[in-house]
Amino acid sequence: METLEEKYFEINGTSFQNETKREVAELLERCRANRTRVILDYGHSDGKSWGEIYDIIGYIGRSTGSIKVPLLLYNSRSYGGSAILTKCIIQIKESKGGRVLYQHKNYKNWKS
């Protein structure tokens, strides 16, 4: 049986689920370090968006404890936020300007 630590890989002290694409994890960690406000889009592994509209915009932070997972913080002064479903991210955009930083190769928004 896998231990909790075996279900994650780590980048700069932040833990990501093993199913998370390395490119996504590295980008999230870069956004955390640079304090870049982002818009996340979650979806299926085939690239189709779930159409989430809540808890998708904010800064990347991380939890405390032995396994520090990425959190989505509402603003730069926030102390807590919701855990990010890193393995389900299909698009990451900058909040200011909407520049796409990452997109699944078969990305389809939920309206398509």
C-alpha cells in the first residue's frame, strides 16, 4: 500500500499529486514564487472544461504541514484558501490581460 508521501512529488517544497503534469506543477510553482494572479480552468483528461466559475481566480500559495499542497488564495493578503485540483487543470491564464500560460493540447471550453 502506498504511503501518503508516495502519492506526491515535490518542487521547491510544494507537493503535487503524482497525476499532475510536470509542466503544470512547474508553472504553478513559478506563479507562486512570482506572485502572479491566475485564472484556472479545470476539466477532464481529454481537455474538455468542467465550466467552473467559482474559486478559479487568485494567487497561488501553499498549505502548512508536512505535505505542502498548492492553495488558491483570493488576494495577496489572504492567509488561507482552497486546495487546487492540480491533476485536473487544463488551462492557466494570467488574470491581468488573460494571456494563456498553459493549455491542454485538446482544450475545449465548456461552451463548445
